Amino acid sequence: MNEVPPVFEHILALPMPLLIAFVLSFWSLFAVFVHKVLVPWITGRDGQKLGHLEAEVPAQIGLAFGLLISFIAIPVWDQHSRAEDASRAESAAYREMLLSLDGSDESTQAVIGPAVQGAIHYLAYDEWPQMARLRSPRLAAQPIRTLRTAIRSLPESPLRGELSDLFHQASEARDTRLRIAATRPPPARWTIVGVLAILTLLGVGLIHTESYRARRIALGMVAVGISCCFVILLAYTRPYIGQFRVKPADLVVLAEEVTANESIARQPGGTTSRF
């Protein structure tokens, strides 16, 4: 199996309070299972069947769990930051395109202006909602191709070179965004982290076999700590899903500004300047 089950994406899409409640409930229930079932089964009801288990054993497992969480969290946060940067760079490039058109002649504005506006509206309202479920970084986008064709149709001039550079910047940012959206965390990552978390809980339970109350408190504390680690990872592992997802805020603002300026331009006495 190369991908995590689809239910995983539904969990990631939960609002943060529900995500916290789900993760905390899962690990709390497992801690109860360890406390009530696994530990008595392994050590006996009186806790004497296993003998003495050194505290260093679960400590080493817990250390491995913490290190693995750290190694996973760094690229997860880095990917989320790259998604945010790509979004800003993409919208900034399109804004610069519109600003560059302000000083151009009417024929150029008539050709490039509608193409830029169409690309902005497509990205903000049509393409971006697909990011959460995107499976391939190759996503057909006719408005983007239309804009590229319109820029290439211009005669050689400094304006054409500037628009081409800006379009290249926007395309690179879009490609980065699409690749990130189509990336799925490998199932092995979650399997290994989950196994280490289970072993950590079991180890903590086994070193408190003779004290019912101490075992209950220790397992509860460890379950909360493990839940915090998983909540952090789940909240950021997919940049376009969940409460902390990257949103097309800049593109939406730009699209609204374009629409508002076009409405003003159509009114009697309105100007044709876009910004």
C-alpha cells in the first residue's frame, strides 16, 4: 500500500478542537487498554510475574520517539513555509504584471489585461480549491496557457521581457505549490512513529507494575505528551488541508481589486487604470 487510507485526509481536515479531541481520545483509550489489559496480562495481577524492568528501557524508546518526531517536524514545517512563500510569490508576480500594464498602450492592455485577470480568477477560485485533494502536480489550466500565448504574441519590447519574467516567476511558484499539494506523507512514517508511541506507553506501564495509581498517572501523562506530538504533526503535515492550511488570501484580494477596478472603468467617466 503506497498511500495512507483516505480517512486520514478526513482527520486532517477536522477543525483544530476536534482534531485535538480525536487524537487525545485515541491515545487516552490506548493508555487505558495498556493499564487495564496489557500490563496485567504481561505481569500478572500482582505485578510479580515479569520481575523488575529497568526504567532505562522505556526511556530509550521514548528518546527514539522524541528524536523521530523532531526529525519529522522539521521538514513538515519547512514544507508548510515553502507553500506559504510560493503563494505570496505567485500573487506578487501577477500584481506586478498588472502594474506593468498601467503604462502600456491600449492595444497591449486589451490583449494582456483580460488574460491576466482570467488567470488570477482561475487560480483564486477554480484551481486553489483543488489543492486539498490534488493527486498529481500536472493540472490543466487553460487560462494560464492563454496568458502565456498572449505574452508571446506581443512584439519584442522591454514590456514583453518584463511580463515574460514575471510570468516565469508566477509559473515557478505555481509548480512548487502543485508539487507540495500532490505530495503525501509515506505510510511508513506514521507506522514507525505509531509503533514507537505504543512501545513507549507499554514500557511506562511495565515499570509501574506494582503501583496501580502511579501507573495510571504515568500513562495519563505520557498519553497527553504523545497526543501533543501527533497534533502538531497532523496540523501541518498537509499544507492545504486543515485549520492551518495555506489559503489564497493574496490572490483573492487581487482578484477582488481587479473586479472592482473593472466595474469602475465601465462606469461613465471611469478610468481604465487598474491600480
